[in-house]
Amino acid sequence: MKTIYIYLLICFIAILTNAQDANGRWYSAGEIQSKTAVQYGRFEFSMYASNVSGTTSTFFMWKDGSTEANVQWNELDIETFGKSANSWQSNPIWEYETNDANTKRWEGFHNTIPIAKTWVKFTLEWTPNYIAWFNNGTEVRRILKGQNAPSGTDPVGNIADPMRMCFNHWATYPGNWLGAFNAADLPSFQFVDWFTYQKWNGTGFDAVSIRYDFNTIADVTNNYNVSTHTFGENQCTFSTKNVGVVNGMLWLAITGYTASRAPAGDEIPTGPTQPVVYNHILPKKVEAEQFNNQVGLQFETTTDAGGGQNLGYTDAGDYVEYGIEVPSSGNYAIDFRIASMTGNAGFSVAVDGATKINEVPVAATGGWQTWTSLNQTLALVAGKHTLRLTITKAGFNLNWMDIKQSTVTSLQDFDSNASFSVSPQPFTSSTTISLKDGTSIEFVSIYNSIGQLVDVVHGTGEAQMTLGNNLATGLYHLVIRSTTGIQRTKILKQ
């Protein structure tokens, strides 16, 4: 009898430790979906993927209701393969109309760098003209509008509805595309250190408007819905217990159904260095709240013209950093929009760690929301840089800084680039841009000498473009977007 009791006790414990949930799943997993849906943009994040076979660590864009009848499916994926240290896939999924019963997908497989158990920066660019995927800043795939998949339809043209920004970590049934799965390898964890979103403005991407650093669980609960569903090939049910924040990182877990827990000890990776997001191509008015990094400062709603937020609550030693991209070397005029009740304040200006202006003095303006502009001149070298403002004396607010190149009236110091030509230059009627590698020009943005966008000329799939007929005489900055990247130059109409 004693033997029977022991046997029954062992069976009872086995049932408890291997219980199935109400969906018949033995395992729990983690998923979050943003509360807001966005249409087009640039999505970037730093992810530490799992190396457990049979699992995937993902970021995906998802249109609500895509699995339902009479809803046109829209989805974009970044999915790692736990079975391989180097493999992941890019994947658009779409239908061409609401009653299309044949869901299309077009997987692209990538294995050029280590992906699992290391920090990788992924980028997804989704626009009306193209969809592109990057890892660690290198483009690995681009699909252009009108480029048909093997299924014969155009994913770029059909993936056009607002979608939610999502992460999940889950396991497929053994033998499927993610490889063999062994429960003994659990728990499995995916980590995300930060996430940013930049809105598409028709010609390029605005500054970062959404940024989550996952410093507290509020970064998750305030901005995302935590999922509690499952789907056909997923052998897990998503659970609120399998999502959390640790050491400034989001974590998503795969565990046994009754074994949900947070990562601990050496399961937690060391976080990567925060990246600089170069989001301000000069000339540009840079809003104070569009920063990449800051220490000690706070932001508040401003009553200055244009609205938005101003930087404030300054103390000596606080600083704020902005990523800037300088199209050509030269002197740049900077107008700092300042307000101060007390005066006797100031800040220094540094570029890439080198101090350029020891102190910009700030006098009293008559109130914390009484604004004036202070002008300074800064010599900048072409390229990407980090601009840091450090508070030297407390007591002022900053709303924006307007950075534009000092007036140029000739072609000296024009960009020279072996990959394209512009001729004639200078010109009186029109001029032609030619890409020497034969790739096509998607569009050219034209800015005047004070940084105002005056025209956007879209390409026709050719390596050449003629423009300038409608321009007044003067100097113009061009941002040339081709199928292989962005290039910049200047033109002078006489």
C-alpha cells in the first residue's frame, strides 16, 4: 500500500509540474503590442536574442484583426532562429484586398553576423516607396514599391495600413521551421534594451518621437498591451507573468506553464552602450525635446510660438546631447531659443567631446516663458557628430536651436562625390544628376540656403534626374535618395 501511495504522489507531482493551460499548451511565453498604431516610419531597437532551439525572438508590425475574414492582412517581421547562432529572417505578410483568402509571405534569410546571445541593433524602414531591413547599421534587404514577390503581388503597395509595434518570444511545435525543441532547455529569454520610432514625413524620417528605455515596468504597461492569447503553430500561451523589466531591459520569457519567472543571475546580459541616433540633418531647427541622451534635466510644455516642450530645471553639470549630421564643412550659425527669470546662467557647447564654446552667457529675459534668441557661430566638419550642451550656470530654459550654414554665394567647398555627377554646375535653366553605379534615384529633396524645404522631385526608376527649372536663382542643398542610400550635394542657379 505504501508503494502505491508513493507512486500516486509521484504522478500527482508530475501533473503539477507539467500542467497544461486552458488552451492545451504546456508552456507560457511573452508578447507585448503597442497601444498605438502607426503608419510608416523608422523602427530601431537593440535586442539580445535567445539561442534555444525551437524558439524565436522577434519584433513585428501588426495590423489588428489581420487573421480575421474580411480584413486585409498587414504584417512586417524580424524573427531570429534559436536553432542557429547567426540566422534570422525578414518577412512581409500581406493580402491584396479584404476578401483575399490567400495570405502571402516573402521570407528573406540572413546569416552574416552573430545574432543569438549578443546585442544586435535592428532597423526596419517602412515607407510608401520601399521596405528595408538593417542589422547593426548595414542594410540587408530592400523591397521597392512595384517589385512583385514570387506570388505575383506587390507587398509595399499592399502593406499600407496603420500597424502596432510588437515584440514576442515563443516556441513552435517540434520539427517546424525553428528547429527541434527540448523543454529541458527552458527557461528561454529575449531582452530588448531600447526602442525608437521616427515618423515618415513624405521625404524622409523626422526626429525620434517615441523612445522607450525600459527603465521601469511603467515603460511597458503605459505603452503596450501584454498579450494573453495563443495561435496555431505556437506551443505556448502568452502570459502577463512572462513579461517584465530588469536592469533597464525588457525581458520576455518562455517557461513551463506553471514555472513562469523572471531572469536571474547570469541569465541577465550586460546591457549594451546606448546608441547615438543621428536624427538631425542640417540645416534644421532642432527642438529641445528631440535629444539622444540627457542627464539631470526635465521637460515641460512651453507657451513659446510653435508649442512643444522646452528643456528646464537646469543645474550645473547637467547636459543634453543631440545627434547631428553635417552635409558640408563650414561655419554654422546657431540661434538658441532661451528664457530665464533670474539670468546669470549659461551653458557650454561641445562636439564629439571637444569643447567649442566655453560658455554662452544667459541674461534675464523677464520670465521662464519670455523668450529670446541668442546667436553663436560654430565651425563644423562634414559627417555625423554628437552635439552636447552642458549647463555651466543654472537658471534658464531652452526651447530649440536653429542651425544653418552661414551664407554661401559661390561653389567653393561644394561636395565632390565619385558616385554621382551634377552637370552643368553652376546652371541657368536646369541641371542633371547622374548616378554612376546605374542604380535608380527614388527622390531628391531640395532645401534653400536657410534650410527650408522648397521641393521634392520623385524619380522614375532611372539613374538620371533633371531638375531646377522651377527654382529661383540661389544656392540649394540636395538630399539624393537612391536605391542604395542617401547622398548630399549643393547646386547653384545663376
